[in-house]
Amino acid sequence: MSIRAGFGFGEDVCWSSVNRRLREGPQVPDMLRSRPERLKMRWITRHDVKVDRVACPWLIKRFVDPEAEFIFVAEDELLATAARLSAIPFDAPSLAAVKLNHRGQCCTFEAFIEDYKLTDPALRRMALIVRGADIRGQEHVSAESPGLRAIAHGFALSGINDEERLKQEFPIYDALYHYVCRQAR
């Protein structure tokens, strides 16, 4: 049986195909699949995650390092804690020393795609949605962006901690990924 649902994006989503794709998981890029050993990487960002700081961990877990560990701290502790824990800092636009960051009009999610040479067209489409949801004044780049922003801010208002936000929001990003995959056809 197939259940269909509309999301106001001009297209129905067929849950049976979404569930199948979620079970299969995203494709791991060849450059990452061929790494001789998988190291568990540590990543650090500012606490109180919303759009980009949920999207980036999702991208890391699904396409860069499935065993990644995430640490959340106050912005003024970010660089010192990153150095002490050998963690890779990301998404701290006010800290120029952070390489994986907003770049011009682009969000950190786009910086990850560029630096990790991820070529999946669906990820590039998702990047526009994330940018429009994350960066004020960029809402026009994607019709889906305001909805993603509302979801992220709703989770923030729920009072759950950052780790729980990732856990609860990753399925939303999985579904969004499969939605844009279908759009790319």
C-alpha cells in the first residue's frame, strides 16, 4: 500500500518510496568509501542549534563520517575547546578563524559541500533550502526555506537540548533529502 501526502511544495510524497530510500540510506561518495580507515571525527559548534547547525551534523553523519561526535559550547569557548579536544569547529560566523563557516552569501552547509567535494545534485538543492532558512535576506532562494526555518525554531522553542534536537530533526533532513532527490529527476 502507498500513502500519499501533500506538503504544499507542489508535489505529493509517496511514503512507501521515502521509507525505502531511508532504509537504503544516502550514497557515500567514492572518495569517502575508499578511505583505508574510518576515524571518528569530533566536531564542535555553538550551542542552541537551529538550521545550519543541525543541517551540517546531518550532512557529516550521512556523507562524511557516520561515527562523528558533536560538541556544543558557548561561542566564546569554541576555539579554546576545539583546540583542547582536537575537534573541528564549524558554523561560527563571527569567528574568522573557523574555516567551515558562512562564505559570502552561502551558509556553512554549502562550505561543507565545497570542501568535502560532495557532488550529489540533491545536496546542492538542499543547500539552497538550508541557506534560505538560515540566512536572513536569503529566503527567496527556495520556496521550502521558510518552512524549514519554522521547524528549526519550533524545535529550539521546545526546550530540548542540542543532542536531542539533532536526534529528532535528522529524520526531517532525511525526508527533505529524499524529496529533493525526487525533484531532481
